[in-house]
Amino acid sequence: MNTTSILDIKNLHAGVAGKAILKGISLTIGPGEVHAVMGPNGSGKSTLAAVLAGREGYDITAGEARYLGQDLLELDPEERARAGLFLAFQYPVEIPGVNSTYFLKSALNEQRKHRGLPELDAIEFLKLVKEKIKLLDLNEDLLKRAVNVGFSGGEKKRNEIFQMAVLDPTLAVLDETDSGLDIDALRVVSEGVNKLKAPGKAQLVITHYQRLLNHIVPDYVHVLMEGRIVRSGGKELALELEERGYDWISRELQLAA
Amino acid sequence: MSTALSTIEEFVNTEYKYGFVSDIESDTFPPGLNEDVVRAISAKKQEPEFLCEWRLRAYRHWLTMTEPKWPKAYYPPIDYQGISYYAAPKPKAQLASLDEVDPELRRTFEKLGISLDEQKRLAGVAVDAVMDSVSVATTFQKDLEKHGVIFCSFSEAVRKHPELVEKYLGSVVPLTDNYFAALNSAVFSDGSFCYVPKGVRCPMELSTYFRINAKNTGQFERTLIIAEEGAYVSYLEGCTAPMRDENQLHAAVVELVALDNAEIKYSTVQNWYPGDAHGRGGIYNFVTKRGVCKGRRSKISWTQVETGSAITWKYPSCILLGEDSVGEFYSVALTNHYQQADTGTKMIHVGKNTRSTIVSKGISAGHGQNSYRGLVAIRKSATGARNFSQCDSLLIGQQCGAHTFPYIEVKNTSAQIEHEATTSKIGEDQIFYCNQRGISKQDAVNMIVNGFCKEVFKELPMEFAVEAQKLLGVSLEGSVG
């Protein structure tokens, strides 16, 4: 076991209601690294994100996932979050009546409590918010509204990355953060993510399209098809995929079979 | 790691923390109801002739009525002859001061967080405590008297201010009004009375704490609040009861009268024993609450947070007679386990340019059934009347229900009426989203529920808003694991 890695997935099998979706994923992410997982629709990308974050309803049938040396799969979702695992949602959830600032402050203080740090009071928290919100070019008024309520699609995605900036996770999993974004929003979101890159931290960027990887440049690219990582390479693999499509890999796989 | 469904089922394991029984000797009538019982209650309270007669008229009318069947609530028939209609903690001798209150009784109220003497000194809230059917102590009376405010038990008001009682009793809720109001009029044993004279702004919050203790008894209290011209009063009632296997009947009547430019703010935090996780026991809370805005520019505002009772049947209402008068209703009703609530309001617009606001928040969990039932009536005379209604329902889990029955009757074409309604579920998605940010399931549910109720909580006096939030938290405890 590589104890210096942040995330170490070995032969992970998972499914929903008896249907196998992930069929043996192995993936190791080290500190400071940015990994991209790409794949066509239905390949298991979002399942991978959900299983890592601990969403209910998925059965883990084989394999293991270790996060900072501990067994990730036995932790509750909130324990994973408090240990520094962050998921930027593909579809951020609206919570009517719950003020965004209050929500994020509660989240941050839960995480700080877990790490034995003092909780931030309203003034300290506001200072942090003002600093981080600039990264995402977000309107401060959004923070006075209920969580994600009345936000545009782009605002929701930017809000996810803003939350990531405030919570400062060790491992950030970005689930199709580019979907539904226009080119300007994509640039802002990507710049935000890039600024959060740090030596001790890692990012797992899940996407269908290569275009996100023009902005967030990965160290490694993995291609996910039918629940397996069928190819891994450097950032040039993404460009190749963009050019030749996923069919190219499926054809090669069929030939090899 | 538990699944969302099983965590929601854990809801059922909530403990009711006020379910203790106090060992207090009580003076209780044997079960049963007839004219002699009505006379005996009146005699026990040394009431004047007019009141005894009034009770008897109510009783005779009640005999001709049948129990309403229209509420969306199901329960076995109530045996009205199986209930004791009078229970009073002994000793019932007149108390000269709080020090004479039975120590066990004081401990009871202390357990409930109502320390009569502490409260008296610290909180600046005047409290009238009603145990079973009798008022046991009223604090701050002397201070209030300086301002001319009368705040006392109903019995004391009958003795000391019979002219006010005779003038206003039944003036808002007539003894013929409905089945439970008629029953209450016949057998009510005590309650609170408040009179705020012309131009006086009541200097402190007034509060009544109702506690049912004795077994097999009904609680029938009567509250009457009168705000004279330009007066203001804010009044809060709280209610709890021990855990018992059988159902107990609570049928109260509250009447409010606001004259010119007067304002009455009436807040309720109701936490009667709701029954156990299987729907055994609990209070039947069949209550008639109504206020009349008699004067011009008068205002009556009802705020209620209802988390208790097996069945709740109540519609705090406003009759807007005076021109430019205002009626408000803010409600949070929570049903969990097998609780049923059929609650809402009636806003009757009679005067010109009268305005009303209704904000109702229903939360259903477990097998709870929550119904909003409301009437907005604009009479022919009510030119320029306006109403805004908002009814929101929140569902937690798969087995609960939310229902809305809004009635609107408009007889004047200049009226403006708005009605908004939403139904939402606390979704697994929302809980997971909170979890993923580090917030526990329980905190997530509390956060979502409190967010849902925010508009109502902000209408409560501050210290009670905090209490109400905590109460919702307790009632939802164990809802998710």
C-alpha cells in the first residue's frame, strides 16, 4: 500500500440494485496531482464520483478504496467530507429557506471541529468569504439567498467551486463541472479550480468533453468505458480522444479481444 | 451506513420529554356529564347566577348538536360520559402568594422550564400557570396592576370583574358556535383573563402555561383577552401533558377583542403529548380560537407552532369588522408518528380596506397527516379588502401526507386575493448534499425544517422563537440517523 498517495483505489466493483456499473477500477492519485477521468455516457463516471463521496444506494461488491491511508468505504459521507474529500456536484441541490452563508459556515465549522480547530465566528467567516468569492467572480448577493435557490445553471456550478475554495479540501472530485456552462463560465470555473491547485492536494476531474481540459490541465488522463479504465496516459490522451472520439478506443479494444 | 428510508423510520423513536406525571393530590369529579355536573362546577367556583345559567344554556344546546365529522382526522368515538369534567390540584384554598403553592406543583413547572418565581424575577414575562383545569399561580400581577392591566385566572376575573366577563364572554365565540365550543362553555373550569385598558402598551409579555396532569380528565380552559382603544398586548401560551395510553380531550376556547387601534399578538407553542410511536394515547386538541377586530385600524395576529397532540383541530380566526383592520395567521404544524392535524384559519373581511395575511407551514413525517383548512371570506361591505395566503407543505419520508383545503368566498368585486401553495419533500439529495459538506443527517434535517419555517418563527417573540426551534429539533430527533 502506497501510504504517500491521497487516494488509492484497487479493483473497485460497484453497482445499483444488482446491476454492475463499476467493474474493477484501480486508480492511484498522489499529492499535487490532477487526474481526469473521461468517458462516454453510461460508462460509470458519475457512479465513481458518487461511490467516492459515499452516496447511499450503491453496493460495493468488491475491491477497496483508501483515502489518506484509511478505509474510505466504511466512512459516512459526512465523515469523508470532514476528512477533506469534496464533491462538486453535477447537479447542485437547492435547499429552500436555508441561507447560503449560514449553510457554508455550518459546513466549515463542522470540518474545523473535526480537525480540532476552533470554529470561525461570523466576522472571521465573512472575511474568508470575501477573499474566496473573488476567485469565482461571484456576486456576493447570492450568498444572502437560500442555497442554490434561484441560481442560474452557471451560478450553481460557480457556487460549487466557491464552496470548494472555502472548505479547502485535500481531494476535490469534480463531477462534470463543465456540463451546462457557456464558454465564459467555463473559463471562470476552470481558473478557480486551477488557483486551488496545491502541493499537498489533489483533484479528480470527471468529464465527458475534452474542452474542460483545455482550461484545467491534468497530469494524467484515464478513459473509463463500461466500468473499466481502459486506457491511461498524459494530457495528450485527451487531445487524441477529442480528435478521434471514444469509438476509436472501443474499436481497438474489440480488435484486441 | 444506514439507508435513507430506514433512517427516516428512526423518526418513530422520538422521546417525549414532558411525559412525566406529578404526584399531586387532586380534587376530581367522577366521570360523567349532566346538568348537575355543570351546576356543581359552577358552585365549586362560586360563580354568579348569570354564569351558571350561561353554562346550562350551553350544555342544553350541546345536547342538540353532533360532533363534526368533516375534519380529515380519524379516531374512535369519544365517550363523553367517561371523562371527568373537573380536576383541581389540592389544596385549593386561596393562595396569598406563590410561596403557598404546593412544592410538588412548583417542581412540575420547574421541570417544564417554567420556574414560577425565577421567571418572575429574571425573564420579565408574566406567567399564569394552569394545572389540569385550575390556574395555580399568576406572576407579576402587582406590576401589571400599576399599568391598569388585569392579568389573572379566569375564576379570579369572574369574582373580581364580573361586569367585564359578562360583557365579553361568548361575544366572539357564541356558546352555540360549534360542538366543542358549546361543551367548553358548559364545563370550562378556568383559564386566563387579560384586560388592557385604553392607550396602555402592556409592558411585558404575558404567558400562560397549560399542563394536564390528572388521569381521565378533560381540560376545558377559557381565555379572554380584551384590548381597549390603542392598547397593545403580546400573549403566549404553552402546553404539555404526561404520557398516557388513553387519549385525553382538550377543548379550549380563546376569545380576543381588539378595539380601535388596538393590537393583540397571540402566540402558541403547543406540545401536548402526541401519543407513542404506534399512535397510542395522546391529546385530542379540539380548540376554538377567534378574535374580533372590532375597532378601526385594530390588529390581531395569531402565531402558532403546533408539534404535539394526537389530533389537532383548530382554526384561529379573525373577524375583521373595523375599517382598515388587519388579521394575521402564521402557523407551523408538525405531525410525526400517527399524529393528525387539521388546522388553518378563517379570515372574515367585513369592514372596508381590511387586510389579512396567512402563512401556513405544514411538516409531515412518519405516518403523520397534515391538513391546512382555511377560509377567506370577503363580505359585500368589505370594499378594498385584501388577502395574501401562502400554504407550504414539507414531507419527510414515504408514509406521511399533506393536504390543503383553501376556501375562498368573495362577495365584493374590489377584493384582491392571492393564494400560493407549494409541496416539497426533504429529499435524499438535499440530505446527501449537506452530508457531503460535513453536516450530519440530523443537523441537515433540522436546518432544512428550520429554513422552511423561518417566516413563521420570525413572528414569535425572540425567546420563544428559540424555544420553538429547539422544540422542532426535539420532535424530529431520530428522524434520520
